[in-house]
Amino acid sequence: MSERGYASTLSHTKTAVCLVVVASAILISGCTLFSPVESDERVAVINKVPREIPLRQTHRATLLVLPPSINPVYDTIRMAYRTEPHQVGYYRHHQWGATPAQMLLPLLARTLEKTQYFDAVATPPYFGPHSHALQIEIVEFMQDFTATPATLHLLLRVQLIDGKSTRIIASRTISVYEPMLHVSPSAGVVAANDAAANALQETAQFVLEQMPQTAH
């Protein structure tokens, strides 16, 4: 082969290699662009409401669901657990998408709406007239690995308040222990959703027990 022919062949070979490299780069870039971004962090939410909600005849009543107060230990997006009595730890790579109080508020409102008892269920920033208000405190919300089996414990203190006098009509403590299928953060998330749904159902039942059963 002549020197000129060899140079031409070498030039074509380099061009082909460059095209392959460029095409590969485009494919890799495309995969990166359209594929989910990998991250060490796992973000979970509580979004489960009860399957069965007690129903009542609709009354001319407005319920204001106040933002839940919460034990400062759990007022965080960090996911809490216990491996020893009187101690609290937080996962490094697993967290909530919002604080437990922020996640629970819309679920409370939705659950109480579904009872059909109130002709309106409101949440702040509503400041209008209301016949009743519901105040909830999240006392405990953690994965407890000191129990056998491991358990998600959700403890609520619930108060129903008269909207005119601001007098506490009734109060109740709702404690839910939801077993975890295995010892892991993901199992804790599933148990937390189940515990929340059960606690919401109990809360709705508690509220309806305090309400007049005949319209007036």
C-alpha cells in the first residue's frame, strides 16, 4: 500500500473511532438525562387514610382541624427509632418528606370530611366561624426495636373543642402499636402508614361519638 493510501485509511479509521466515541457519549448522556437520579437518601411519606370510615348524616356544623402539635423529638423530617430504652436514634439515609405533623394534617381533614357529618371541614389559614375545633398532639412516633416484634408506635392526644366557648368538650389518648414485618426503615414506613390510618379511624370515631346524632 502506498504511503498516501495508508494515510487515507488511517484517517478514516480515526474518524470512525471518533464517531463511535461521540455516539457512546450521547447515549450515556441520554441515559443520565432520562433515568432516575440515584441518591443515597430515601424519602418516604405518610399518605394512607382508613379504608373504613364511620358515616353519619350531615349536620350544619363546621369543624376546624388545627395543625397538630408535636413532641420536639419528632418534629423533624428525620426518621426516629429506638434500640435501647430511653434513647432515640435517627436514620442517616432515610427521612420523611415532611414532618409528621405536616403529613398528618391533610389526612385528618380528609378523613373527617369522609364521615359526611360536617358540612364543612376547614384547616388554617381559615379563621372564620366554626362550631367545633380538633386539636391533636403527636406524643410519640417512632420505630421501636426494643419490642418483639419490632413495632411502630404512634401515640396521639386528641381534644375536641367547642368553637364558641373554646371549652374542651372531650379528650382521648389514642395509642397504636403496629408490628413491622422486618427490621428495616422501609418496613417502618409501611407500619407508619398503617398506624396512621388506624389512628385516624379512631379519631373520627371519637369525634362522632361527641356529636349530636340528630340534625337541628
